[in-house]
Amino acid sequence: MPSFRISPAVADAFPDTLIALVTAAGLRGHEPWPDTATALTDLEQQLANGTWQPADETDPRIQAWHTAYRSFGTNPRRIRPSVDALGRRLAKKGSLPRINPAVDSYNAVSVHHGLPAGAFDLDHVTGDVDIHHAQGGEEFTPLGEPGTVENPKPGEIIYADTTGVLTRHWNHRDAHRTRVTEDSTRVAFVLETLHAARDGHLLKVAAEELQGLLIPHTEQTAVHYLSPAQPEATV
């Protein structure tokens, strides 16, 4: 089973980081997930009613990621953190995309709580996963672009396994190789905050909410946490 690790340099640069890893084994992505469908519909209805809005760049949760992106040389208004881009899309279109039940689940939780989220198909992860600053020679193939190869900029924070990069700009975009589909059966979902002292409780609520959406459609789930004080977890 792979380990996920926060590098010492990332831990030093972002000492209040907390990452939840929600793992699922025996996932059944081809059956209906009514609770996830309801979660999406409820968010869209609340937005339409004016009783809720997704976090935007004026929100401290999003501001923290903009500051982090700028610190490693990424313009967050051109290349946005995933939760920022998803919230903007929801606010503009009034609806969230429907990809597949597992992806829809973490999208709903992400935008509901204003926290970045992603996922990796563990059957396509090679070796361990490290969260570290890019050297610049690593290779990344973006989700939905299997013929494209990019090289992260030196200093950019990435998730990477022994084959290549799994996310660019920390959480802007996931890789095509480890994308989650209806056929994925072993998945690691990721939820993140840079301010555990302020938002750690929110992250834990979000992780429990995601786990609750997964439980009816999987054989086994677990939640692990990564932080500078506990920088490694085996899933």
C-alpha cells in the first residue's frame, strides 16, 4: 500500500497544513449513489434560493490558497485552486458538473466546505506519493489530455509518485493517469487546509461527510491525516 508524505520543505513553508486522506476499497462506481445526487441538488437549490453561496476569493479559506500559490510563483487568478475554480463555475452556471459518483461526491463536499479536494485511483499510483517542491524536470499529463506532457516549474508544489506528477500547483489539476472513473475500485480522496488552527474542525467534518457518501458504495473506508507533526500515512 502506498504512503503519502509531506516533504520537510513543504512542512516548513506551510506549518499549519492539514490534509485528510479518505480511502475507499471495493468501490462500486456503476451503481446509483442517491445521497450524492441529493447533495449536489441541495447545493444548487440553496444557491438558487440565495440561502448559500460558494466561497470566493474574498473568503479566508480561498485567500490562503491564493497566497500559497503566489509564494511558489503561480498566479492564482489565472491558474486557480480547484475549490476556487469549482465555486466560480457553480456561481456562474448554477450547477455542478456530473462526472461519476465518486468524483461528484468529493466535488460536492469540496464546494460545500470551501476546501480543495481531489482523488487518485490507487491501482494506477506507482510507489509512494510525495508532496514536495518540483525540480522542474518532472512530467505531468493533465486530466482529459492524454497526449499532453507538461513540466512543472521549479519550486511549484506537486503531488508525485515514482512515475510522475499527480497534481500541479498543489491542487489546481489532477493527472490523467490516476483519474477516478466508474471502474475505479481503490481510491484515495484528498481534502486540504493550510490553516488547521482555524479550519481543522471544518476539514474533519468534511472528511466525515465524504466518508458518509462513500460508505454505502464501498467495502471499506478509512480516514488518515497528514500534517507537519505527522507527515506520513500509509493508506
